[in-house]
Amino acid sequence: MSLDESLRKVLEGGRDWQRVPVKGSPGIFVVRAPAYRGRPASLMVEVNPVGGDGTPLKRRGLMLRTVEELEMFRRLLSERRLDEVLKALERVNPKGEAGSEEPLEI
């Protein structure tokens, strides 16, 4: 079955928000978006890194509909300043263990 045929099968017979892994590309999924306000159901690509067990690391990853969107994200992700900001966040963010946060007094 060709890629086009496989995608058409997901589009026509898949469930709303169904996530289908792309064979041979861990972390890349095809997602079926439901029809909305006159727009027919459509497919998107989700980019979401996977852990050692093959499950996505985030609840939702980066959702893309066009090659143009992909190119815009590639430019943003290759910005050197992004690396600097993330390294600063790692230095600034607390490194406490889960559940060790003190409740806020409001």
C-alpha cells in the first residue's frame, strides 16, 4: 500500500484525534483532526520525541499541516538565541524533586 493510500485510509476511517505512528520514524505521527465549522476532517503531522519504550514524551507535540509551517519551525529551532535562553532556564529553574514543592499561601 502506498503512503497516499495509507493516509487516505486514516483520513476516511480513523477516529477523531487518532495518532498513528509513522513506520521507521520514531517520534513522527499522523493525527486525524475532526471536521470543524464546515472544514472537513484533515490530517496533520505531530512531531513528539519518544522515550525508550516508544511512547511520546509530551502529551501533544508540535503539530504541522504544511511544509511552510515546518520550514518556519526549522528556522526558529535553529536560532542560537534559543539555546542560550534554554540553558539560562535550566540554571534558573528549581531542581527539586517531584512532590517536594511547598504549597503557596493565598
